[in-house]
Amino acid sequence: MVLPMFAFSQKPMMKKKMEINPEMKKKKMEIEKKKKLYQNPFDMKKKVENSIINKWEEYSRAFEYSDFEKIKTYFTYPVTLSLFGNPVIVDNEKDLINWYKKIRSETQDGYKYSMLEKSKVIWISKDICMVDATYSRFNDRYERIFTGRGIYMYKKVGKAWKMFSMSGVDLNKNKK
């Protein structure tokens, strides 16, 4: 009695694999990638902050090596440059390079390299932020010869973050 039931039953329909063309597959992957990126906006913000700090460190190395052609790539114009109350507005690469040549020539005797001591990214808007950076300069004997603090303003230009303002800040060593 059981045998006829199996013998004449219908086979279940197998699901056909959907053929997805490469264009559709690519779009689907892009959508999934965007979903992952925006699931945690805090992670995205941290990635952007880390990339800005990395840019600052690259800029610092360019200063260390007196690579003025590289330094100019980190800025967008006009640039406001202020070291302890002497603001200068620079609106082209040539003037920026000349300013940096002057500043670099006045750097502490024996200066060899800089290290970022601490930094804080403060957001002004989604496309503008400020980096509050404390750094130290060292000589070739690894002795600290200077500690400074600067405020570096960045804005998004296209897909890149560029500096548009740099200000030196007095270090308050008598904080309470």
C-alpha cells in the first residue's frame, strides 16, 4: 500500500540557481559594502580621523626632510599661517614654499626629526575639522630640543583632506 504512494508522487521542484550577470553582481556587492560602512558611523568617523592624523604625520616628515614640493600637496588655498600672533595669508604654492623655507631655516639648532606626542580631532562640520597636535622635536642624539602645539584646520577637497590653516599655540606648562 505504501509503494504506490512513492511510485506516483511528484518530485519536488528544485530551485534553479539564478544567473546573475556580472554587472548586477557588482552593484549588489557595492550596496552590501555601503551597508557595512554606514552600519556604524562611529567606525567610519574613526577611519577618517586616523587618515587625517596620518596626513599630518606625512606632512611632518616632509617638513623634517625639507621636502617643500611635498609640503605644498597637503594644503588648499588660501592658507592662513600663524605662528604666535603673526598671521600670513598665502594664496599660491610659490609663496607657501618660500614661507616654509624661511620657517625651516629658523628651526632649532640640531633639529633632526619630530614625533607626534598627542592629538585630538575636533569636528566643525562633516567636511571641516581641526587637529590639536602636540609634538616634540629631537636632535640626532634622540634628545628632545623643543615641544610645540599647533592647531591645524582641514577641509575636504574632492575626496582628499587638505590643510587650510595652521596656527602655533603657546604650551601652558602651568596648568592647574
